[in-house]
Amino acid sequence: MGDEIPMKNQMKIAIVTAAVLVHANANTDHLISEYKNMFEKIGEKRIGVDERSIDALKSPFMTAVKKKVAVEGTKEEPIDQGFVLQAILNKSAKISGKWYKLHGEVQGMKIISVRDNYVWLKNDEFRKKLILGSKNEKISIK
């Protein structure tokens, strides 16, 4: 008589285990079919854009444009076009493709000093130092 209770418990455990396994097997079959569908979709040939359409696209990058804004009551000054010191000879400097002498004027700025490897420009508000080419350590001449 004492064996009846453990036998009932063993039957209950066996039935619950069988139910869990059946449910897990059904869930696994469902997952496998989902994965098969996904792989089939991945395997389908995709059609892209033709090269003419790609070539016709405009560049996504914008270029910065400096605009001069007139403010009432201020003196009009030229926009700095980016001075480039190219050469120095005696008391003259080649700046952005043109030669200028000491005390000469470059786009509204006066040349106040010409040294061996740099030039100082000045106007009423600003001073600007132009340096003659710097060395590039990555390039070596032997």
C-alpha cells in the first residue's frame, strides 16, 4: 500500500514530461519553418539601381560659400581669399601669385615686415603672419 503513492507521482511526472516534449517539438518545427522562409527570402535575387541613375545623382556634400553682408555705417573690407606666401626675395614677397614690395598693399592689407621665411600683413583691425612653406616630415630628400 505504501507503494501506490510514489507510483501515482511517477505517472504524473511521466505525463507532464511527455506533454512538455510534445510542445517543445511542435515549437521547434515552427522555428525551423520560419528560418527556412527567411533563408529563401535572403536567397532571392535583388534588383538594384542601374548605373545611369547612380551617375545622375548630385553630390550630397555642400560647399561653403562666403557671402559679404553690407552693414550700415561700417567700412567695406575685401574678403580674405586665403593669402599664400610663395617666395621671398630681398624685401619683396610673392603672395598668391603676385610680387609685392615692403610697405605695399595686398587686398587692403599693408606689408609691414618681410623676413627670411615669413611676412607680416596688417590693416586697421588685424595682423596676419604668412609663413613660407613648412617642412613635411613624411617626405625626405636624400
